[in-house]
Amino acid sequence: MSDENGEGLSPIVKVISSMLFPFIMIFSFYVIMHGHLTPGGGFQGGAIGASAVVMLIVAFGARHTERRAGEEKLSAFESIGGTVFVVVALFGFIMAATFMSNFLVGTSVFGEIPPFGSNPGILNTGGILPILNFAVGMKVIGGLSAVVLAMALVSREDD
Amino acid sequence: MRKIAAIVFVAFFAFLLLAAYDMHDFGAPPSAMDDYVIENTQNETGANNAVTAVVFDYRGYDTLGEATVLFTAIAGVMVVLRRRGKNE
């Protein structure tokens, strides 16, 4: 019925959720990296990715998930995302005049300018927006899953 | 004390109601700012999604504050739910 620790749900749920996990993470990455083209962005895609981690916590139990990715690791992941956000924003001082100026527009990295109005959507546009979206996505994935993991571990200890 | 609180509450509620009554019609652009964003987003930021352009470029400070709120909330949860003596 359950594994050696008496944790987690039935094997059917475990197999299905471990099969679904990569697809949900790919969808989360898609929503994050297309944030400057389609509805969505860092916060929304990060919430999708964090829900995938929460699905693993529900299916496999908090202890098993902690062995694979502890909350310190997830918290460090979140801090890296926040640091990338601030560093990219500070680079605006060096590359352009102001904090958080979009200095990548017009360059070869994410710098194409799309035709005005409706267009199919070119991924290589947006300046610093894709980088900031990615940083915020890292922040939300790490932060939300670390909080849920910490809560699940504390509630297990009371048993 | 309760009477004063009730009076303040009713007055503030009436103020908010008046403000809501005075709002412009739904969907009617109130200022030139909307037209500016629609006209210039693709040239200035290169992003098709005007909402993302406003959130991350024109209002970047706001997003930085949002990220700080998230960070503070998670740090608070980690402090409260930390397990003592985990490594012993």
C-alpha cells in the first residue's frame, strides 16, 4: 500500500504523478518564457511549477520529497532568482541611464523589435523582460514549494 | 468609543461609495496614458504583451516590491516553521 516509511499514496498515484511531473514543469517553463508574447509570465508560470512540486509532496509524502529537494535547496533556488532580478535591474545603471531600463532592446540578445500590431510572436524580443520573467519564475517556484514543504514536514512531526 | 468607530466607518463607506459613483464608464479610456502604452509598447520594449511590458518595464519598481513581499513572506514562514534540533 505504501512505502517503507508508511508515507504517500498508492503506487498508481505515484506512477501517474511522476509521469506527469516533467510535462507540468515544461508547461511552466513555456508560460514563463513566453511571458512577453502570450498571457502569463513569471508569477503565473511559477505557480504552475510550484503546483507540480506540491503534487509530488502529496503523492510521495513530505519526507521523500525532502530527500530529493530539501526546503533549504528550494529556498536557495528562490534567492538565486531574486538576486538575478536585482542584478539585471542594476545593470541598467551601467548599460543605460536608469535603474531597470530596458537596455537589451536593439541588441542581438532578445533585442528584435516586432512589427507594429498583431504578429505571430517572435521569441527573440522583449529586451530584459524574458530574463526578469525567468528570475521571477525561479523565485515563485522555489518559494511556494519551500513553504508547502515546510508546512507538510511540520504537520508530519505532530503525528 | 464604539460610536466614534461606527461614525468613522459609515463616513468612510459613504466616501468610497461616492468615489465609485464618480468613476468613468467601464472600458472608456480616461487618460492619454492608455493610448501611449498601446502605441509605444512594441517599439520601446519589444514585447507583444503590453501587460507584461507594463508590469516588468514601465512599473518595474512595483514588481521589485512584489518580489520583496514574496521573499519576506517566505522568510517569515521559514523562521516560524523551522525544525529545532533537526541535525541532532
